[in-house]
Amino acid sequence: MRSGINDMELTRVHIHHEVNTSIRKLGLKHINLYQIHGLDLLTTIDEIL
């Protein structure tokens, strides 16, 4: 998931993958907030939110 041109895009697929990876690593069942620290001009705000 972390290779190629899509590394910087904040698409639903990438966000979902990263959230699931973090949850699994931390041994959690859910998270309350996922905060994005970056600007992605290629993905619409509707897709990010």
C-alpha cells in the first residue's frame, strides 16, 4: 500500500488501510479521532472527510 504515486493521496482506501494498521498495531478495537497532518491537493475534501 505504501509504494508508487499514491503515497501522498488521502483517499478513502489509503485512510482506511492506515487506520486499520494503526488499530492492529496498538491492539485497539476502535479509535475516536484520526487526524491528518498534511495537505493533499489531488484528493477532494469530500473524499477525505
